[in-house]
Amino acid sequence: MASKEEDMAEAEEEEEEEGPPPGWQSFPPQPSLPPPPTPPPPSSELGQMVCGSCRRLLSYPKGSRHVQCQCCQMINFVLEGSCFLFHL
């Protein structure tokens, strides 16, 4: 019985040394992703807008294009003052 166990152990060692299974390929490491865009420079001027989802008042640095609401996590598009008119 010891010979069967030895044969099995040798067969397992041979399988481990044969290398990867057929069809297996090694891929080179992927290049790192580019860094995220830098936020606009800090400004003392703040804009305000109302969240389009929960209607909370949001403050944001002037020049921002998108503002995320901290309450509902909605991403809001910022319209510049000349892009819209208020109707009373």
C-alpha cells in the first residue's frame, strides 16, 4: 500500500511541476490609471444653488461645474449666472 501512496505523491509532484494548465496565459501588469483631475484652486468666492433632488441649499467654490449634495449624494450640474434667467 505504501507504493500506491508514493506513486500518488509522485504524480501530484509531477502535475505541480508541469506548469500552468492549457489555455492559461500570463498577462503583463496593467499600467496605472491616470490621476484624477485636480479640483479647482481654492477661492474665497462661493456660489450657492439648490439641490435638484432634495432641495437643500448647497455652497460651492466659484468655477465648479458639478456639486455633490452631502445629504442625498446627488451630483448637480452648475449653471453659470448668464446661462439662465429667473422669472418672477
